[in-house]
Amino acid sequence: ASCICISDYLENDETTVGTEINIKHISATPQNMTVRVKSELIQINGREFTFRCEAFDEAGKIGECIHKRFLVYGEKFTKKAESKLI
């Protein structure tokens, strides 16, 4: 949900990677029940984005979190990660 929240604002090879998530689990959801998630961008600090997220099932709120993502350039990021294989 957080990726979708900012996807229209990213350019060319830009993408984001998750760097931190602090989750509060409130309630279990039974199998086959629909879950929806709401994500709100609450802070931008340079290339770091902070989101407040909430999850709901058909009966109510089931969880919430603060989630951080960092702007990276896809090709450069992938090359750096793959360099570990050498």
C-alpha cells in the first residue's frame, strides 16, 4: 500500500525499498475474510519516506504500523546487491 501511495511521483528508474516497520497487531482475521490496508505518507526526510498504515478486515481494525521506505535507483541498487555474489 505504501509503494502504491507514492508510485505516481517516482520517475524513470526510481523505486523504494522498505527499511523499517513497527507493527502493532490488534486482532486476528479468519481465513477467507477480506483485508484492506490504508497508507498515508506522513513525513519526507530527503530520500526517506515515513508512512502511517492501518489494516482492517470486515469486522474492524486489525493492525497499524509506522513504515519507512528509502528512494533508490533500481539498476544501481540491483547491481550493488548482486555484487555480493562475486
